[in-house]
Amino acid sequence: MNLIGVFFTLFLACLILTYLFKDKKKINKQYSDISIKKLVQKTFPNHVVREKNEQIMLCEIDHRNEPRELAFIRINPYFKTKEILDKGNFIIATYPKIPTAKELKKDIQHKL
């Protein structure tokens, strides 16, 4: 009887730990057919879009044929709200889910 109680408690503890540590936040499924890179390319067709270190880099090519970074776009499902950091020459935009084209234009357009 005591052995059954111990196993039952361990089983419940495993279930609770699994629930707590499982990734609850998922990237929004409504945009799963469009990748973030394609969305940024369609939103800003006059700029070069590159993927670098799991983030999207929006840049323009300068006179030496080198990319000049204008914006870095990141998707981090652990963030509650979007975060826009203006670093002077470029913007770092972090979103909790894949943003819409309208939201991207509103957040990044003033730097372009």
C-alpha cells in the first residue's frame, strides 16, 4: 500500500514537471505557411533580406557592395510584447509571434 502511494506521488510529480517545463508558447499557426523571410521580402521589396543567426537582417547595399544593416527582426515566443530598440544606425525588432506586414511597416519604416 505504501509502495503504491510512492509511485503515485512520483507519477504526479513527473506530470507536473512535464507540464511546467513544456514549451507553452508556439509561433502563431495562422502564418505558418509564410516564412518570416518571405514576409519581409514582400513588405520591403527595395531592400535586401538576409537570414543571419536565426534573425532576419534587412539591409541595403552600399557603394562598396557591402550590406548596411537597417533592421534586425527576431521572433522570440517567450516575449509577452514586441520590443523595438533603436540603436542609432539600425533597429532591433523582437516579436512574440510572426508580425503582419502592416505592423512591420509601422515599426521599421521610419528608419528606411
